[in-house]
Amino acid sequence: MQTAIATVCLSGALDEKLEAIAAAGFKRVEIFENDLLSFAGTVADVRAMIADLGLETITFQPFRDFEGMPDERRARALERAERKFDVMQELGCDLLLVCSNVSPESLGGIDRAAADLNALGARAARRGLRIGFEALAWGRHIADYRDAWEAVRRADHPAVGLVLDTFHILARKTDLNAIRAIPRDRIFLVQIADAPLLEMDYLSWSRHFRNLPGQGDLPLLDFMEALGATGYEGLLSLEIFNDQFRGGSARSVAIDGRRSLINLFDRLGERTGRRPRGAAALPPRTAVRGTEFIEFAVDEAAVPSFEAMLKGLGFRHAGRHVSKSVARWNQGAINIVVNSEKEGFAHAFNITHGTSVCAIALRVDDAGAALDRAERLLDQPFRQAVGPGELEIPCVRGLGGSLIYFVDAKHGLDRLWEVDFAQVDSPPAAEAGLAAVDHIAQSMQYEEMLTWLLFYTSLFDLAKTPQQDVIDPGGLVKSQVVQSADGSLRIALNASQSSRTLSSRFLAEAFGSGVQHIAFATGDILASARRLAANGVKLLPIPPNYYDDLEAKTDLAPERIEELRRHNILYDREGGAEYLQAYTRTFEDRFFFEIVERRGYQGFGAANAPIRLAAQARLAGGAALARF
Ligand code: MG
Ligand code: MG
């Protein structure tokens, strides 16, 4: 496939868009007319810029409201096209994208549309140009690719071809089988976009919510399979209208675009055993077996209070790094690494973000293959100096500049606690029964959310849940989870457009995106809560009203509810499955821990999230008042 991207996908002025597109490694671009019109430079300037960047312009788009116009308007529509042809020739582009007419003045009839396309094609051919016809999902008379193809077929002109756009086809749930019968040389362009499943009109859905392949819910692989049956190996271009992208970084969206195509072709290969010509074979998606450790960057002065908190949670000081100011704290299968080095990555991270999670290490089968896949997906590997004899654990950059390490047994990296750490004689801990990491919640800018969704789901063998809205007293928080089938890794991605939500306040306090809370699994939350109370840990207070309501809506025994109330434990149920959760208070107004007990339950207690957020907002407000 010859991959490309439309300038409309990205934020900024045309020169910024083109630079971002070239920097991401694209070789071809679709020029959106408005980007050209709004650019402060001549068409010749733009052509030179495109050539300098090593790009090729594959289409000029869109040409609207053309086919089926009444006679008096028809001549004018053809004349209008000639002006576009002038621009295209100046630009050095040979394909005009014509989208189906939405004008109430237009007349129906495939033959009429075909005759108009034939006339336009003949005019284009005179200049060595071509036209591609696309059915908009909201076209007045032609809204289905099968009708567009019939019009193109009857136009019967070599300069007239079909444009297939996955959004228009899949949004309408159009049957894909007819694609298989279209001769591949009559398809001039394929535009690819994903989108979340939403109940709204096609136009608004398309203009605001399209996203990159893999970020949404459309059955793109079904489409690619049908397209593959034609033997098509031509242009495949990203055409994404998305509000988050318009507000985001052009460079980052362009790289995401390339990553989304590499991932799409990989998934297609995974499904069909065949990937498009030129698409590289990647190591399989990385299966995550669990979280090996979570590393915090902590300033030396903050170490005593941080470690006191860990002790309260039942962790034991289990090891000291052989050459660095780094400690291992352990409980069950959970390892917390406290890094208070005065130089290097963690130190720099701490200076920028304060006490925070600077790295997460994941257990995988083959760390080398995981790093290889990451690099092929354009993720950023990271290396730092290690002492003699110490393990070099491969890693890539994750959210907010943090790191994701890959630990495996295959390369002996699972020996890190023996090799890099010395045992310490510490008193036995007042364990709280915390057994493993259940989930990790990350807060980020709203504009970044799709980036990290794609990052996680392309690199790892994780599925995404539908996006949810969570009510925070300060506004709405968007939340989406990526998780492995067996629950060995669950990451909740949270973002908010309101500056007053807890999620947004976290971004302000911590100077950027990062881990906001970590949930630990326990087999008995009441026993854990009692232990934490004995250790002096104060949990987030939950208002009594919550428990009155619980009594009204569940059949839990009053004694059981009383116990939940006494320990500030939240409760949720799905069918026969139960979820119990409690929260610590926030550390330095930044992050907090959650304790969860799952009894066959798959979710995250979404029904309780507004209660928790309100409780946290109350405490934060109280703290603010106390300061003055
Ligand atoms: Mg399109
Ligand atoms: Mg949680």
C-alpha cells in the first residue's frame, strides 16, 4: 500500500502540518483546500515546500456539490472545476476528490450523475488529471459506495475512478461484499478513518469524532479484508476530522497516524495471514504477565514520609540497590521501588514532576521482542547507564516522559532483585494482605488520550473498553480502560476538559500527565482495612448517605453495611459479582492508593466514582481552607 495522510488531520498552519507529516515519515499527502486557502503564501510556495520536504501531493480535496445539478447550474459547476484544475496543476497534483452532492437543488438518477462525471473526467483528462468520486454518508442522492461505484462504472471514462472512505461506508453499516467485485484499477483512492460508536447524525459524527485506525470501534479489518480481495495495492490515506487532534500537537498526531497504519497492517496480517505489500512483519503483540515493579522518583527530603506511608500500607523494606540510592519495598507480589538518586533519569523526573511514578516494569515473555515491536511502532526506546554487572532492562518512553520496562525470564531480567539489589535486615512488616497490582490509573490531557490508547493497544495484547463519562464535582472526566483478557494488566486512562476536576488538578500539581492512583488487590478487604487502621492509615472518608442508599438498593445485611461504613469501603455489584474498594488519602495532594477486592467482578466501580471524587474534592477543599 502507498500510505498517505490528509492535511485536515492535523492542527496548525499548512507549513506546520506538512513539516509534521514529513517528520513522521510519510511520503504522500492529501491537500485539503481550506489549508491551502488559509495559508499565507502562493500555491507555488506550497509546491516548493512539499517538494523540499520530500512529499508528493496525491489529491486535492474536496470538490463539493457537483453531480446531478439542474441544467442552469451544471455549466457553472464544470467551470468551477476548471478553477480547481488550475490550482492542481500549479500544485503538481493529478487527482481531484469529488464528494457526492448534498445540495437540495441536486437531482437524483445514477445516469445523470454518471454523465456529469464523464463530462468532468473528459475535462480533467485534457489536462492529464483525474477525478475520484466518493459517496458521503449524508449525500443527497448518493450516500452509498455501491451507488457511487455504479455512477463511476457508467461514467466509463479512464480518468474517472472511485474513492472509498471507511467512515462513510462503516458508519452506515453498509454491506462490504460489493467491494470485492470492484476492479482494483477503478479504485483511485482509499481513505481510512476509525470512529467510536456513537448515536448521532453522520455529519457531526464524521466532522468531530473520527479517529485513527485502532482508536475507535469501526470494523476496519473487515473492510481491509474486502479491499484485499480486489488485489488493491494503491493509495491508502488517513482522513481524520477530530476535535482532539485540532487541539493537539501536529507532530504527535502525525506519528500516531503512522503508528496506526503499521498496527492496522499488523492486525490484518494476524487475522488473514497476509499483510499488504511493503508492510513490515512485527513481533507479536506483547502479552503482559503482570507488573514487576512500580518506581517512584522521590526527593531525598521526601523519602522518610514516603517510606512511612509504604510501611503503613504494610510494605517491607526488602532490598537496597547495589550502587544507587534506590530501595525496594515489597508486599505479596507487589514491588515498589523508591528512587532518590541525585542524578539521572529519576532525579530529572522528580525535579519536573515532584514525588511521582517515573517507571512501570511489566513482566513479559520476551523483553527483546517487546522492545523490537515498540521500535517498529515508532515508540521511543530509552537507555541509561548501568553499573558493572548490573542488568540493563529494556524500556520505552510512556506517558508524561515516564518509562515502561520489560522484564522477562528469557534474558534473566527477572533476576533483577538478586543481581541489582542487596537484601536488608528490616523488621517484619505489619502486612495488610495486599497481594498484587490490580490496576493503574493515569491522568492526562484530553488531547493526549487517543495517543496513549493507541500506544498501549498497539504494543501490548490489550483490549479497550468503551469510553465512559465520570462525574467529578468540578466537571466531566472521560475514562477508558485498556486491559489484558486475564486482568494481569489494567490501565485506566482519564482526561478532563474542565480545569476544576481532580484529574485536571493532578495535571497542574504534578506538572503533566502521569499515574494518579494505583489499586492493590486484596483477598479480604475487611481484614486489610482493619490492618491499615491498626497501622495508623486514614482512609478516604465516605459520607453516611452512601451507606443509607446502599441499604435501600441492595439486599446486603445491615451488619455487613455497618462494617463497610465503619471502614469507608465502597461496594458495587454486577449480577452475582461483587467489588469492594477503599481509598487512601492523597499523598502530597498528588496521588493515592486504592485497595480492591474482586469477587468475579470485571469493572472498576464506575457507579462509585462520583462518590469518591466528591469525597476527595471535600478533603482538598478542607486542606485549602486550612492553609489560610
Ligand atoms: Mg473522505
Ligand atoms: Mg481505581
